[in-house]
Amino acid sequence: MKLKSLGLALLLASMSLVGHAAEQVKEHLLIQVSEDSIEQLNSALNAAKFVQAQYGAPNVEVEIVVFGPGVQTLKYYAPKPIPERVKQEKYNGIRIVVCDYSMRAAKLRPSDMLRDVSYVPSGVVEIMEKQKLGWSYVRP
């Protein structure tokens, strides 16, 4: 009887390990854009796409945090091709968040910004909180 119980316990334990091996680890990437620079924004978008290509888009969660002077790069009249690219990358699963505090400091409202961005109260706090959760942090 003890042998059967031990065998059953080992079988259940091995099935549990197989289940964990089958689950894919989801990577988390956080990219900072804090300069009024289309080049920096493009670098962030390129880095995000490269990471998605390496891991497979479903296996990586990407967030670009835009704050400080960087909020200027995402105004509704941003130069082409930025509006189209931001829309496409949102569709591809890249989340672009804008710091509300930085927008208010620059006297900008959500109506001044591209439609395909989201908002967080503070870009710096967003980065801090995501790093506490184990997100990888990059500043291009």
C-alpha cells in the first residue's frame, strides 16, 4: 500500500513538473522615452519590435513609458510616420503610456495627444513599480 501511495505521489509530482515545463515564461520589457526626440522614440519602437521578433510577440509584454520632454513626440500633429507607427505598434501589442504629470507641466491635454496612447499618473513611478515586479528596463 505504501508503495502504491509513493508511486502515485511521484506520478503526480512528475505531471506537475511537465505542466510547468510546458508553460512559456513571459518576458516583460519596459522602455523609457524622456527626450523630445523622434529618433529616441523610433529607437524605442525598434527595440520593442526586435524583442518581439526574438521572443515571439505573444511571449513578451512591452511597454514604452514616455515622460518629461518626451511627451512632445506624441502630440496629435507628430511628424509622419509617427502617428501611423504608434497605431501599428499598439495593434502589435506594444503599449505606449504617457505621463499625465509631464503633460500637465507642458500644458497638454489628452486631446492634444495621439489617440493610440494610454496614460499613467507618473512615468517615473510607472517605471519604479514595473521594476519592482521584475520588468527589464531599457533606455535607448
